[in-house]
Amino acid sequence: MAGKGHVHSIYVEIDSSISIYSQVEEGSIGWLLIPNSFFNLSNCLIHYSHPADLSAKYPPGGVAIETQNAMDGENHNVEFALYGFSPGTYRRRLRVTSGGKVMQDYIVLLKINPAKISKSFDVCLSGSRAVKKVEIANPYPTEKTFRIHGSNQPGLGIRQPAITLPPVSAGKIEVELSGAIGKFLVFINGNPNEKKNF
């Protein structure tokens, strides 16, 4: 007796992702812009696959898209501040949802260029802690505030997160070294919050 035939069905759903290219320098902040075409939807959230790339603390539930002034006819974009954590080329995923439904997927092609090193120092510590004074110059004709932070490595500490210098002058910051062996980077940004579009 012939066996009964079985019919199986498979449901396949294919979503298209939009590619976005972003480039940022190591130790600095670059702004990722995506068009906000979802202003007429309520409860829109953006989910980013690698929150460590962002300069601010990222809420686990996603970031709400602000809809204020969306009806004013202005050209609105959603902005993310990406931090250049380590040189290389990376793929990231960004998703927009509304009411639990996926509205759009983005593939972020992130390129982080190595920092340009203007000064280098060889320090011999013999395993003991030390403080190194580093001179910073302000070549601009106006007063300038420089933000300072170090590479994400144990053994390096920055005592001053910022320094303000008069026009065409110089000052010194203190870098604390634990005595650990390695290469450490100190990033000095003249205006780290300046929005640069890619």
C-alpha cells in the first residue's frame, strides 16, 4: 500500500537593508546620520548592535526617535555619535522599530582611521608609578578648550579631562602612568562635539 504523501510549506521573508558608510578617526567622535522618515509613527526606537561604539551610555531598550518639530517641514536626521575605539573596518547593524515591528534595517560600514601622532615619549619606569607632564599648544587666535582622554588601556590615567588655553599659548597636562609596560595613546581634541557628517 502506497504511503500517504505529506506537503510541507516554508515561509520565507526577505528584508532589505540599507548600507551606510561612516568614517571616524581613532580617539575622536564622528556623527552617523540617517534620514528620519519615521516621524509620523509613534514609539519609534533605534537599536544599535554595538553600543560600545557610541560616545554616550546606550539604553538597553533602544533610543527613542524624537518627533518634536517633525511637522515643521524641516529636514530631520537621526544622529549617532560614534567613537573611534580602535583602527580597522567594522560592520554594524542598526534597526528602527515601532510598536515591536521592524521598520527598517541598516548595515553600517564603519571605518576607523589610526590617530595621527604628533608627539611620542619613551619613559622608563622600572615598574613604579610616575606622572608625566605633556605640553599642549593652542595655535589659534582665540581661546580654546581641549578635551583630553586616554586609550582604553589599563596603566594610563588622565588627571585633567579638559584644559582651556588663551590664544597662541601653551600649557601642560599631567598623565599618570602605573608602571605597566606598553604603548599608550593620549587623545587631545579641540572640539570633540563638533558634528561632522559622513
